[in-house]
Amino acid sequence: MIRRILFAALATASIPLILGPQPAAAAIAAPATVTQMGHISVQAIGKGSPVILIPGLASPRAVWDGVAPELARTHTVYLVQVNGFGGDDPRDNLTPGILDGVVAELHAFVTEHKLKGAAVVGHSMGGLVSMMLAKAHPDDVGKLMIVDSLPYFAVLMAPPGMDVTPAMVEPQAAKMRDQVAANYGKPLSPEAVAAQTRGLALKPESIARMTGWAAAADARVTAEAMYEDLTTDLRPDMASIQTPITLVYPWNAAGPTKEMADPFYRKQYASAPHVTLVGIGDSAHFVMLDQPDAFRAALAAFLAN
């Protein structure tokens, strides 16, 4: 049951068939304050100890609008955006290697700007990227907040009791990648959009915002990033990640309930040596949109520790 509910609520964020972006020629120009790289851009605001915020699949940096301005009063906030999301030019993200490229450029940015030991917050695919960064470059990440992400997302595709592997998932992941990429430049009907976004957020205003973000994303980038997410398994590496992890997960009365979600997430992160779980009720995958006050409080507690 939990696999069905969580896959509906989470996997749709990694399989957004709703995407029908404008061609790259209509991409929005990056502000002058943004550092542009091949796979990502990074915007810095505020002054103080560094906090790096990484959004999820098909999401722009605007997903952090509810927390970034307040954080900037006491921190330098680095808002990451994957090229091809938020209407940006895809640049280097039209070829395989998106996730590895994002990690490499994050490391280069941290090194260049002397941000070693920064607090890093990642949502969904951004959470996976954050863990990849902590694994590959432990000194880059002082502490890590993961917002509704898993060491291996594709566990949600497996029947109960089956230990799914990337090799088992790859054929289906490739098919899904091709289906998503085929939507490039082909906006779908409102009914199709509603069907594909169902379960990712609870509030109507939250759904409206994430729908707009998904529509602005380049389906070709989303397709490849989704494929890489589904075939990247960090479970064997979790025991070696010494970075303290705070895992924020959603639950709601319609499911997954707290009684279902808590043991599921604990199991997925059981091998990580330093994990704290924080459940936020009456929320879905986009926790920061559904419960902004509770999320701000969780983020403040994370940064204060």
C-alpha cells in the first residue's frame, strides 16, 4: 500500500509527463547576479554563513521563495537551478551525465567561493544530488537536509519484498525517458496536467505553482534527469556518508499517513550513520508549499544545530 501511495505522490515528480515547454529560443535570460555554468546556475543573496538550496526535478529556484528572503538576513543563500528548468537554456543538459555534471559544478562552485562545510538543502532530485555531493566531496557539505527524497528512488517501483536494482529498472526507465522527451514543445490538455500533478501537493495554490514550473521546464532535460534519478542507487554508499542528515518527509490523512511514512523512510535511511527524521503533516511532496510555516521551522532548527 505504501509503495502505491508514495509512488503516486513522489514518482510523478520524477515522471512529469505534463511537460510541454517552449523551445529553448524562448528561454528566460538569467539575471546578472547569477553565476552561469554548463549544467547549473547559482544565484547568491544575503550575507552570512553559506546555505545552498537545490530544487528537485523540473523545479526552478523559485521553489525556495518561501524561505530564501528570510534566510538571506543571516546567511548567504545560494539558489541553484538546473539548466533547462525554469525556462532556462538547457546548455550542457541535452546530453547524458546531468546529475554527475551538477555534482561536479557544485563542487567547483564550493571550491571557488570557499564554501567548504556549507549547509546544503535538497528537495526530491535535489536531495539525491546533495547526497551525491556529500559522498564524492565530504568536506563540501557540513550538514545536509533532505526534503522528501530517497537514496534509491526506484524502490517505489518494486513489488513488496523485492530488492530492485538499477539493472532491473533500466528498461522501464528508458521507456519513460523517451515518453517524457517526446513531449517537448507539445503542451498537454488541462486534464492531462491535472492527472500528472495529482498527489504532489495538497493546496490548490501549491498545485498551481508547481504546474506552472513543470510547464516551463524543458522536457528533454527532465527526461534524461529522470532516467538518471531512477538508475542512480546510493544505498550501498549511505553507511559511508558521515555528513549529518536531517530528513524531512510529508504525511497526510489521505496517505501516506505518519504511521505508514515514518517506518518506510527510516528503513530507507537505516544505514546512514547520522540521520534525524522530521515529519510534517498535512503535506505532500512539495512540503514547503503545503506547509510553509512548519517547513520554515524545520529549516531554522536544522540550521541552528
